[in-house]
Amino acid sequence: ARHAGVAADVLPKGRSRGIALVAGALLPACATVSTEDHMFEHFARAGVIQTAVIRADLEGVRPAARLLAEDEGAEGLPSASEPYLANFRQQAGTVAAAETLDDAAVAAARLFRSCGACHEALPGGPSFTLGDSAPADPDPLAHMSRHLWAVDRMWAGLVGPSEVAWAEGLESLQDDPLQAEELPGGTAREDDVEEMAEQLHREAYYAKQAADWSSRTDAYGRILASCAGCHVERPFN
């Protein structure tokens, strides 16, 4: 899918191709294509941050976060967006400065929600096309792909914001936890890996109880931290 000359295949490696963003919908009719591209850059860099956190790559988080923190905005955005953009830049700076993966995960969730808060407050925010269903194959790699699909859907829920995307992601994340013998080799003991997998599913359960976007944001941060914690021991390939 394309919008304003931006191809969906510019999404960061590892991002779900089942989610396409219709960027720039909150812009006034006179907005330029370059402004819409600018908004799509926000989307792509947020995807880089999420993927790096999930991969337990703290240094990989920083470049995209710094670019977002230093973002000057774009001509054509409505003036009402400025407080939200200021918060967006502040949250991106917190992500860039995070010293641990847990801190980066929590800060990233708040950054994503700052996007959603702006889209929610201003008329005509972006919309997501939610495509493919979660991978159904029972093998371990498909199980991990379902996890990635699920956190992508929940991410779309925060950024949209989208109740449907959030609920779909949670539903997919609540399948049976992975068992250690299913996973590639790593440094952790089997019981540690299984505990981390179960922790992820507990966090998904708690996230399902969250009734507002603020508490959902906190829950999403903990889910990202759980993914990262497991991938420290069992690297994400």
C-alpha cells in the first residue's frame, strides 16, 4: 500500500506487514506531501524503536529516539498540535536517555501513546488498515511470530488509537506460553525461560483488565520489557 508516495515496504525489518498507516489524515487540506512524509517518518522511527526494544538492543533504540526528540515539526500541521508535539519530543528524549531496557520499554510505550493522544485530540487522525490475521501454524517460529504480530497490533492500538487493534493484539498474545525446549539455544536455564514466557502472558492478562489508555500504556511498557528480558537470554533472530 502507498500513501503520499510513501511505500509500506519502508517499514523497519521485523514490523508486521499486516498494518498499514494512512498517514497525514489529521493535516489540513492544504498540507503538502512532504508534511505527510514527515508524519510517516514518525511512524517508521517509532517502529524502529519498538523493534529494537523487543530485540533487547538498547543502543539500537537511541538513534531513532534522538531524531524524534530533535524533530522541529513540519509546516502545515495545525497549531493545536504543538503541545502534543512538545510532549512527543520530550517522551522521545526520555527513550533516548534510557539506561536500561526496562526504562526504554516504559518510555517507548509513553512515546507511542503521545502519538495516540494527539491523534485522538485532533480531528481526522491517521487510520490503520489491519490486514493479515495472526500466524496460525503451531510450530515455535510461528508462535514467536504471533507474539510479534500481537505487540504490533497493540502498538497500533496505542498510536491510532484503536480499540479494535488493541483487543486483537491482546487476544493473540494470550495463547499458550512457549516452552523452553521449543526455543533456540541460549544462556538461560530452561525453567528461567519458561518463567519469562509465563510472565509475558501474565502481563497480557493484566493488560486486558486495563480500561483506559493510560493504564494500557503502562501495561504495554511491561509487555515490551518482558519481550526484551527474554531476548537478552534467548536472542531474537
